Amino acid sequence: MPQAFVNIAYLISSTLFIFALKGLSHPRTAVRGNLLGALGMLIAIVVTLMDKSIVSYELIILGFILGSAIGAISALKVPMTSMPQMVAIFNGFGGGASTLVAALAFIEAIELNKAMGTQETVATVASGLIGAVTFWGSMVAFAKLEGLIEERPIRYKGEQIVKIIFALASIIFGIIFGMEKNMNYYWYLVATSSILGVLLTIPIGGADMPVVISLLNSYSGLAACATGFVLNNNVLIISGSLVGASGIILTNLMCKAMNRSLTNVLFGGFGEIVAETDEDKVYGGKIKSASPEEIAMLLENARRVVIVPGYGMAVSQAQFAVRDLMKVLESKGIEVEFAIHPVAGRMPGHMNVLLAEANIPYEKLKEMDEINPTFEQTDVSIVIGANDVVNPLARTDSNSPIAGMPILDVDKSKTVVVIKRSLAPGFAGIPNPLFAADNTLMLFGDAKKMVQELINALKES
Ligand code: NAP
């Protein structure tokens, strides 16, 4: 195949990837963005396989069918709440593939007596190192999130020194490999980097896991980019850089939303802090629960209502009932808006995706900075399965694991209604004084069921 044709096809793919990222940055254009990205990938794969013509067409078709089936089944079967695990495992495969592809390219070059220059050698070392860290780091993250191993951070004395030793060993094997061009050293490098990947991820737990997955996503992009330099493949270099850059931007955004630094996430050990706040002290005799009928009466007199969705809405799949509640309230002339915390749920954009699924207009979804100043003018805030993102301890208790995390100031509204099944804590594992506040009413039960009962009560009143 003429090289000019391949390069033009790669340029089209790369452009499609950039438009895909642009589309994915807004819920309204996300589906189109996804399709553009998939089209870009299809063009890149077909052109690469036709260009190299090293694999038989039967194998290519078999690979396509197998890969598409695995992708489609995972997309359909994996529940939204398990998306972080799925992303982890896909990142891991990306990293692992980069390690193996770079190795095979080098082995082939040695066999063909082809000279590998400095660029290819350095890129092979980078692919082996970053790819192995990504693969094993992602496998540990997957196992933690799936509950296959303890999610709690695993810490031990001198852990930073042990990590530095393995990082140095990987670099030394990389240098020897570069000088000797002996594949044995590559595999030693992969072995030490694999251990490093495990060591880097086991001390992380709790709310930091998705941040680490986003960071590993960035690593998988860097590994792919490095492999692009080994193969001299432009589309791999460009798409790898895009994944690397977008992964690090997302990591940074998540850290900011949780008021943590990346260093603190990687070396601080979230989830290790044992909650010291005594539940009895926070809740003892102060919880007021109400029935759907009582809350319906309260809502009847409201002019402005803010709905705050959280992880519990996702668990209960209450988004359609929540849309119906919005419609009933609006039919009574009540203004309704949604307050979206950047880390509500279990992955970035979790609430946006669910509410978009229920066709709730995007204009109604307000980000934290925009909605926070309006809570004082809000008659009723309805918190549906959210906990940590509305926990005032973040403002008041400097020892709390969520200390300093910006929260939605629902406690400033005239009345707060909290829908959840019990007084159980959220992700951070700490009690929430909001539930015991004077202006809070608890509506205990499953989010979907309670919202439906609330709608029935509103319709009857
Ligand atoms: P949360 O603090 O985890 O609390 C969720 C609450 O939902 C729980 O207290 C639970 O209480 C309730 N719940 C569960 N199932 C329910 C059901 N079927 N019906 C009604 N309620 C139900 O959730 P959040 O306020 O959304 O906060 C998210 C947390 O995850 C934060 O700590 C954040 O840092 C962390 N996190 C988020 C991301 C992200 O990217 N979004 C990433 C990593 C970590 P009951 O059991 O009493 O019902």
C-alpha cells in the first residue's frame, strides 16, 4: 500500500480522535464523539493491517469479531456502577499490549539484523516500563474494585524505599538493555516494572481508586505513544499522546474536586484513616424522619427545589423516577434544578450520564460553583442517595478524610430532605451531621421507591 495513502488515512484517524475528544467533553455531543472515535479506530486498524499485510485476512476478521463481541458484551452487561473496574481492565490491556508489541518489534529487528537506533531503543524501554506498570497497576485496581482483594490501602514500613529500589532496578535494566541489545534485560525490566506497578497501587484505596485509574489511563496512553515511536507509527504516537494528556487532565480535575494533590493521592493512603467521629454523638436523638405525604405537603408550598443526586440514585436506578418528580413539581409551578457535584457517584460524569439517560434537560444540571450561591434562596433541597458530597464535616473537621473537599452547601437551604435507606455512611465511611441538622428531614427507603411514593403523594394532594 502506498505510504502516502497510509499517512493520509492516519491523519484522518487522528483528526477523528481529536473531534471525538471534543465531542466527549459535553453530554449533548458525547454519543457523536464516541462514534467518531470508533470510526477513527476502525480506519486506523484496517489501514495498519492492510499496510503491514503480515497477518492473514481470516485472522484479521476473527480478531475483529472476537474483539467486537467482547467490547459489545462488556458495554451491555457491565452495570454503570462497575464502569471504573471496566476502564481499569481496558487500561491494563492497553499497557500490556504496548509492552509485548514493543518487545516483538525489537526481537524482529534483531532477527532481521536491522539496526535499532536510539529513538527505537529508548522507546522500547519506555514501552516495557510504563506498559508493565500500567498492566499490573490496573490489575490490582480491578481486583480491589471488584472486591477480589482487600480495597483498604496496604501500607508497610519503608514502602517508599522499596518502590524507589524497583524503579531504579527497572531503569538500570533499561540502560543495560539499551547498551547490550539483549532481550533478557528487557524481560528483567518488565519483571521489576510489574512489581513496581503492584507496589504503586496496593497502598491506594477508598475514594482515591478512580483517581488512580484515571492516572493509569494516562500511563496506558504514554505506553502506546512510546510503542508508536518503536514502530514509527504516527497514529499510535498521536492517539497515545491524546490518551496520555486527557488522562492526566482528568486526574488533575478529580484531585481538585476532592481537594487533594496528586502526591497526596499516590503516597497519602486515603481510606486508611479510621473515622473517629462517633455516630451516636452525631445522630443521638436528633434524627427526624418524615413520610412521603408529609414531604409532599412541604413541597406543595415550595417555590424553588434543588435535587442533589448521588451514588444511591445510581444504585437504585432512580433517574427515571427523578425525572417524573421534576415534571410533577414543575407542573405545580415550582422551579427545579439539579446540583451536580464533580465526584458524586463513582466516576466522573456519573450523575450527568444517568440524568441524560432520563432525558433531563442539560440546562437544569448546575455545577457546584454555580449552584452553591443559590442554596440560601432554595426552599427544599432533596438529596437522593448522596452522602459525602453534602457532608458539612468537609468544612468543619480538619481530621476528617474528606477535610477540605468542596461540598454542595445544601445545609443552607430552608429545608433539606434526605432520601436513603439508613444512616449508613457513604464512600468515605464517616457519619454526616447534615442528617441530624435542625432543618433536615430523613425519608428512609430505596431511592426509586421513595421518589415514586413522593410523586404519588404529590399527585393526590
Ligand atoms: P456516597 O457518599 O458514597 O453515599 C451514597 C449513599 O447512597 C450511601 O450513604 C447509601 O446510604 C445511599 N444508597 C445506596 N444505595 C441506595 C439506594 N438503593 N437507595 C437510596 N440510597 C442508597 O455517595 P456520594 O455522595 O455520591 O459521594 C461519592 C463518593 O464517592 C465521594 O466520597 C467521592 O469522593 C467518591 N468517589 C467518587 C468518584 C467519582 O468520580 N464520582 C470517584 C471516586 C470516589 P444507605 O446505605 O443508607 O442507603
